[in-house]
Amino acid sequence: MVDVKDFFLELNEVKEMPTYNAKTIAAVIQTVETFARVTYQSVYLIDYYKQEFLYVADNPLFLCGHTAEEVKAMGYSFYLQHVPKEEQKMLVEINRSGFQFFDTFSIEDKCRCSMSYDFHLQNGKKQTLVNHRLTPVELTADGRIWIAMCVVSPSSHKDKGHVELHKESNRNYWEYAFLSYKWKERTAVQLKDEEIEVLRLSAVGLTMSEIAEKMCKSVDSIKFYKRNVFNKLKVANIAEAHSRAVAYKLF
């Protein structure tokens, strides 16, 4: 049985109160609030010193039928109510291994890292597979995460897991292997200019014929580029390809 305290370990516990600046915290919340208004993704902030949610956006994807204020008040108990029990242990393991690996980076690099993984949110009988990306916003003087921003969006995968740690400006990334409990560096996917262009034009709703006309290519060439994109990103349709490409910052 997973408990809220299982999410807070020696690795991520902030024991001493960070240098608190009310104006700074208010500015962080206001910035995230502004971002939340212009994105389809759901956003919330975690305060690891107070061990609670600092802010929750009013986006139904994450709320599971609650109001944003209700989820904010629930804090980590939200996961225990709305993540399937068999996946709660996975989240605890990701939390432990992620913070352990995160601690191997310098303070400067920690600010450039984000961790991404997939799990189900359950609202009654309905389950939705989401991608959850966590990135530091404020660190303590000794390099621990004090405030983190979490961004939740529909997953482009078919199942849970897919734990990855990305560092800004680093083309490669690290993937967590549950069987060996280790992080392994992976080579980032690279798309050709034509493949990226096909993705961009597909994302705005153009048909293959329209894309072919814009790119001055044959329809068969567009099909070839599209098939290559699907194979490289390991997806089955253009919506999944676009979501994966955005996650990997391919355009």
C-alpha cells in the first residue's frame, strides 16, 4: 500500500526553509498561470519544502472531475485517489530513481533538466493515459528542488512507463530501465528537413496532396517521408508523431 510519505525521501526532502521571497513566489505562480491560459496542457506546481501543491491550473485533463482548488488542497493524496493502485508503486520508483539520478548533475545542469513519464489517471471507470513532465523552477542553495513545475498532456504512447530525463541543449537523453534499475543514455531521434516539414504541414491540417504541392514533391515522396517519421518516432499516426516530435523538441 502506497502512502503520501513514500513520495518524500531523503533525496528530495527540503528540511530547512529556503530563503523565502513572497514576491518571487507570486511572480512564479503568475508566470505559470499565464502559460496555463495559452496551452492545451495542464500545469501545476509542487512545493517540496511544504510537501504540497503550490498551484493547479483549471484544466480538466488533470483534475479528474475536481476543481483546481480541490486538487491543490488534496496535494499528493490526489495520486492515491486517481492513479491505479498497480501504477502508484511505479510512480514511487520513478520518484526515487529520478531524484537519485538528478542528484548526479551539477546545480547549473539541474536547472536544465526535465523528467518525463506516462501513467493513467482514473476518473470513475474512465482511464486516461497522460504524459507527465517535471522540471525544476527553484532550487535550494545546496541544489535540491524546492519548486517544480509539472506539465500534463495526453500521452503519445500506448502504455505506461517510458521514463526519460532530458537536458536542454543535449541532443541525447537518458531512459530508465525498470528491470535493471538503471539509467541508460540514448541517441536522440533525428529527422531530415523534409520529414520535419511534412510534420509541420500535417499539424496544421494539410492533406498529403496539399503538402506535396507546397513542397513541390510528389505524393509518393510525401508518403515516404511520413512513413520514415512514423518509423523513427515509433508511432502509428500523425497525431502521435506530432506529440512525440514536440516532446523531443524536433521542431
